Amino acid sequence: MDKALRAKVSLFNPIHFLALGFGSGLAPKAPGTFGSLAAIPLLLLIAQTQTWWFVALAIFVCVMGIWICDKTAYDMGVHDHGSIVWDEIAGMFCAFIFVPLSWDTLLLGFLLFRWLDIQKPWLIGRLDKAMKGGLGIMADDILAGVITALLLHLYLVLILFYPS
């Protein structure tokens, strides 16, 4: 991020701090990947609670993310700047709804989510191009997370019925 743009955001501003994924979005390379990685400790922490808490928090992260991302993008003067990674965090939360966390589901979920977020196949890419503002920043990652969750559930069904 160049100095002029960096001067428009501050990690001391709680909205910017969240939008920049606790600072992970400031990584010089692959900020979306670092934002997705920043979600993992949160997922591990929240996974210890009841399922309804996890779902409620995922919804809260998504809904608040619309405002958080919109406000930070406005402050930066750039729509969906790469350093805004709250959408990746929200997408990761969506990816693990009703998915038991283990090393294999975390790894597979992370890889699937990153692939879908980067490649933006089918409807994900259409959403990304069609929507603007905070909802536009969030929508493609939420959809990528939901698709990841469906693929993880398929994986869990397959290993249940076809164990090695």
C-alpha cells in the first residue's frame, strides 16, 4: 500500500483495524490469504462454543462486515482495496458453519476458500463484478464461504461412507 493511501487508514481506528484483518491485510503479498489465516484462531476459539453461537457470530461478522468494509473503503477512497480483508474473515466463518474443526477440515476448507476467492468461478465472479459498496466487498466472499461449506460437508459425507 502506498504512503498516501496508508495515511488514510489507521490501525488505531477500530473500524479500520477490523477491516484490515487486525493488520493482516497490510501484508505486502497475498493480503487475502493472510486475512483468511487470521480467521483461523478465531474459528478455533468459537468452535468451542455451542453451534448456535458459531452461526450467530458468523451472521454478525457478515452483517457488520458490510458496514466495516464500506466505511474503510470510503475512507481510503478505493473500492475493495486488497488490504481490506474482513470479507475473507467473514467468508472463512461461513465456510465452517456446521463443520467440525479438525486438521483436515481446516486445511481443506482454507484451500477451497482461497481457491474460490481468487478464481471467482461462476456466480462468485458475477457477484464480485455486479455489486458495489460494502455489500459488494462482502458478497463474493460470503458466497465463496457458503460453497466451501457445502464442499466440506460433501467431503465429510464421503469419508463417513468411504473410510480409508
